[in-house]
Amino acid sequence: MSFGTPAGTRGGRQPSGRFAVWMNKLMAKRLRRKGGGKFMGMDALVLTTLGRKTGAERSTPVAWFPGGDGTYLIVASAAGAASNPAWYHNIAANPDRVRIDVGGRTLEVTAEQLHGADRDHAWHQITTTAPRFAGYQEKTDREIPVIRLTPRSS
């Protein structure tokens, strides 16, 4: 489970600021209340990680795609920004301390970054389903990470 995708040197503007924080909180609350749903036309879940510096829980709504065998695929696109989103660094620091809210359930998951043929296969599936991610990749020179979330048995 290696996490180590470096930041790029170019990219789009990563959503940030008070408005983005407010929208993320609002969307996370809505997804939890409704037991899931859509975000920007895609299936969404609430990803909860531990802050790598603070140890505080951080929740973020993210799009997800089926990964097979009951797994979930998420993409650390940051809308094509040059740097990875904060939640990516939190997962990298604590891949076994991740939780998701999806489909009205809360699941403890283990995160694994995909590489090589596994990433290529998942990336093709993701960009076929949601072409906007291919556009995000065009904006940046970093390889956008794809993360597989595997539910842990209770």
C-alpha cells in the first residue's frame, strides 16, 4: 500500500476557502441524512480520515465508483490541481484509520493506492463513467491517484 504521488508543477485551481469548507460540510450532512446520493451527478460518499498533523477527524464528500468485490474507488483529483487534496495525505498517513458513510451505512475501510495495470484499469472505468476526470488529468502534470477502499470485517 504505497502512497507517494508527488505534487505536480501545474494544474487547475483547487477548491478552497470558507465557501468550499461550508459546501463540503453541507454536502456531507446531506449525504449522511439521506443515506447517500449524488454529488455533481456522481454517486457520492462521505470519507472520514484522521488529520495527519492534528489527529482530528476530517470528513469530505467524494465521488465513488464500484471497484468490484464490494470495494469502492475514489479519485484524489482536486479538480486537476497541481497538488493532491488534503484527504489524500491524511489517508497516506493512516490508511487503516479510514471510514466511509455510504448507502445509509458507516463502514471502516482500509485504503490502498492503485498502481500500474490496476490503476490503468480503474482509471479507464472511471473516465468512461465520468469523463470530467480525464479533463482533470489534462490540467495537471501529476498522476491523479486512484484509491481503493476495502471494507474491514467487524
